[in-house]
Amino acid sequence: MDATKTPPPAAPQQKTLTPECVAAELDVTPEAVRDWLTYGVLVTTPKGERKRVALKGRKVGGRWRIERADLDTFTKVTTEASVSPDAVGAEDRAETAAQARRRAKGDQEYARAYLRGEK
């Protein structure tokens, strides 16, 4: 065998990617990619406007698939705008937690009123 053998050519870029492939490519966790797909990222445009930008993807057999063109668009938009520190769905999660606390408090108040015979 020849020790100076050249390595095989690099594989062409895939057209459809999994969250794990995107995570490896962007050096983030697969969970972050799934959050981008579900919640999006809060960005501030150069004009000072805040908007939520989501990574486009689709589910095939219950698993996320991302088109290369959608990933390229997402990375372009998020690099041109500044990403907020609480960008990845934090507002959505905080609102969901606040709603859960309000619901639990309402349930407790209803139970107390019921025990007092008011309901």
C-alpha cells in the first residue's frame, strides 16, 4: 500500500439535514436547533426592530428535516441582525410558566371557594 495515498474527495453538501447535522455544522446542541425550529430566535434588525425568526423545517415520520436553503437563509438573517441574549424561546417558555402558575393559583382559589360553599 502507498503511504502517500490521497484521501477521498469530500462528500457534497446534503440537501436535507437533521437537527443533529445542523448542530454539528453550527457548533451548537441539537436541542438548540429544535428550539429554533419550534420557537425561533428573537433578533434586532439594523433598524432597531425586534422580530422572531424561526428556522424553517418540516417533520417527516415524526423527525425534523431542514432544507439546506432554509438553513442558509436562517444563518444569513441571524448574522445580519443582532441576536438577543434571551433569544431562543425564553419569552415563550416564561409565558408558559407564568400561565401555569396563574392556572394553579386559580385552581387553589376555586378549591377554597368550593370548600366554603361559595361554588
